[in-house]
Amino acid sequence: MNEHLDAIRINFNEDGLWVLNIALAVIMFGVAIGITLDDFKRLVQNPKIVLTGVVSQFILFPAVTFLFIKVIDPAPSIALGMLLVAACPGGNISNFMTQMAKGNAALSVSLTAFATVICLVMTPLNFQFWSNLHEPTSLLLQKVELDPWKLIKLVILILGIPLTLGITFRRLKENLALKVMKYLKPFSVIVFIALIIIAFSNNIDIFLDHIHYVFFIVLAHNILGLVQGYFAGQVMKLSFENKKTLAIETGIQNAGLGLVLVFAFFDGLGGMALLVAFWGIWDILSGLLIATYWGRKKTNK
């Protein structure tokens, strides 16, 4: 099964990859104009929450993912996709979901801002570190000959630059930025879903024929992220509001970035592309479900 799955290649041309890159940059710009310098100052004033959020997202989740891979021993390309997802920063719609869940929206935005900055280094570093610790993914990585510097440059291009432009735009033209943000937030969700559709529009048969390989793995992996984020807050004795926020920030990953990296560096490697793409679809659904539940639960109280 492993050889068959790892031999699959998702067909995606260079023009399509450019569309993915531009779309993700637009999404990041939309997130960035919702960020102010006060969000970073707020993090400095709450070092305990910041430390918990960073450790949960960039240290614990990749480590938990690695242990999960050791337990279930999936195909190498699927394992590589899991590690890539775990290395990505939080998803761009986590702020919206935190508001739905009646969590700490200010903390969510602040953590998104901070995570986006440090992911420029932490995403490539985490991915390389954990992938090389697992022999099957390490061997697969050697075949691909991944250039870490090119990975860092691409992450800076599609996340770092739009982040800088968005924050600058907000500072210079705040009223206009707030108006634009109203339209970009729902638009970003639509674009994110479109990323998945674009990627698989010419590969629907491959997706349907092989989705069963990753379906339950993605569900379990996503639940692990949500639960681990919540209990990180529990261990640090944070409020229920903040625990919900950390759960969403950890369990909702930027699979759009992951998908771009799969096509840019791994030539649409079958199991990897399938897992990352389905992650992008599923964590929207799971995030909306848990946010709705938590939102209603607090209201009932």
C-alpha cells in the first residue's frame, strides 16, 4: 500500500501554483490588516499566555504528531504530510472561530500575529527536525532533496511580506483598512476552500479513490491538536475562555500554506497532498462545530 500511495502524483501545473501562492498571500494580507501593534504589546503584557500558546503550537503539537506517527505507522508520504501540517502556523480563520466560541478574541489575534512572525523560522525548522527523526520520512526527504533556504524564502514571500504590508496598511489607512477587512474576512474563507478545489479540480478521481487512506488519520490528528491545545491551557491554569482559544489556535492549522509547500517542493506527492488537502477541509468543519458548541454552552450558562 505504501509504495502505491507514495507513487501517486497530483497533477498541478505552474500557473496553478502561482494562483495558490497569490491566493494565500491575499488571505494573509486580510489577516494582517486585522492586526495592530497593540496586539504584540498585549502579548508582552501576558508572557504566561504567550509562552503557553507558542509551546502548544510549535513544540507540543509537532511532538504529539511525531508520537502519533510512531503509533499508527502510516505511509511515509502521509506521515510527511502530518508533520508538515503540524509545523504550519495557526489557520487564518482561527480568529473568526474563536469569536464564535466566545473565547478570547484579542488573544487569538495576538497569537496569530506572533505565530505568523515566528513561523518564518519555526515552520521550516520544525518540519526538517521531526521529519529527519522518523526514518521513513527522512529517506523520503532525501529523495526530494529539500532546500531549507528555499523553503524559508517561500514562507517569507507568501506570509512575511503580506503580513508586513497588511500591518503597515492598517497603520497608515486605518478607516479604509477596517472597511476592507469586513469583506476580506468572508472572502478569505471562500478563497481557502477554492485553494483546495483548484488543487484537485483535475485530480478528483485520485482524491475519491484514495481519501480512505487519510480520512480517519486526519480526524484523529485534528482532535489531538484541539485536545492538546486545551489541556496546555489547563496545565497552566488559564481561564476557560483562554483554554478555548488555545485549543482553536493549535487545532486549526494553516493547511493552505502546507498545500503550497507540497506542490512547490514535493511535486504533489500523493499521500502528502491528500492529507494536507483534506486537513484544510476538515479543520474548517471541526472548528465550526466546536466553536458553535462552545458558543452555545457559554450562552446557556
